[in-house]
Amino acid sequence: MPDWVDPSIVVSIGVFAFLLYRLRQVRPVPRTPRLRSSLIIGVLGIVSFGAALGNGGGKERIEPKIWLVLLASFLVGASLGVVRAHTVRLSFVDRRLMRQGTWLTVGLWLVAVLLHAAAGPVVAALGGPSRIVAASGMLYLAMASAVQQVVVVRRGRQRRQAARAALAAREAREAS
């Protein structure tokens, strides 16, 4: 791989493509969040991030303002995860609650990733190592995916409760 290509970016792009592929699939809404893939991506992200921090030889001090830029990027990512979760289509198929991300969900993912990438030039302008933004990419994807999953599961729980209440009301009307 050429020196100018950061391996963490290549892996992050692959993970992102996988997330988008899974997002567009029609899949059941679990009753509890299943965060296994987010956890795996997060562990890979920690390794990548730690390696990027270690590549400075320990001589490079990262200023608090750089950490604030990263924190702001992650907070924006989490917020967009909540918004994205509300664009996921939920529907019952054979009495089973299913989910599928819409094209708006995909677009919001693209916006989120581009906003995180934009933190790189901001970090560089502040005198920090822009590589930490690239190295934090998988952590960002793991966090954003986990937030979206938790909110989709919560929406699914509410949808199931509403369906049970509607069924009980209909049965009560039919019984009387």
C-alpha cells in the first residue's frame, strides 16, 4: 500500500460500506439492542486509534482543544444517529416487526461521515495531528451505529406496544 494511503481509512471505508449494505437489508427488529458488530468495530477502532497515537513516538502532546474537536465530532455523530434511527422504516411482515434503512438514512450516514472527516482539517489548522481523526474513524462508526441501533430497538418496542394495544382494543370491541 502506498505511504500516502492510511490503512485505517481503507478499513473504515470497508466497514462503512458493510454498514450501508446491512442498513438497506430488510431485517427483524430485535427486542434488545444487538451491539456485537458495533463492539467488534469499536475494538478495531481502539486498536487503530491507539496505534495512531503511538506513532508519534510519545513526543507529540495532543492539546485539549484537539480532544474537544474530536468530542464535538462524536457528539454530532451521536445526534445524527438518533435522527437516522427515526428514518429507518419499521413495518410488520407476517406479525414480525421488520426494519429497513431508507435512502434518507443512507444520506444522513454520508453527512455524518463527511462531518467527521471535516474534523481532520480543523485539527490540522489547530496544530494537531490530523491522523487521529482518520484513526478514530472506526470508533466513530461503532458509536454512531450503536446509537442508531439502540434508538431503532426503542422505536420497535413502542411499535409493538401500540400494536398490542390496538389488537386488545379491537378484541374488546368485537367481544362486546
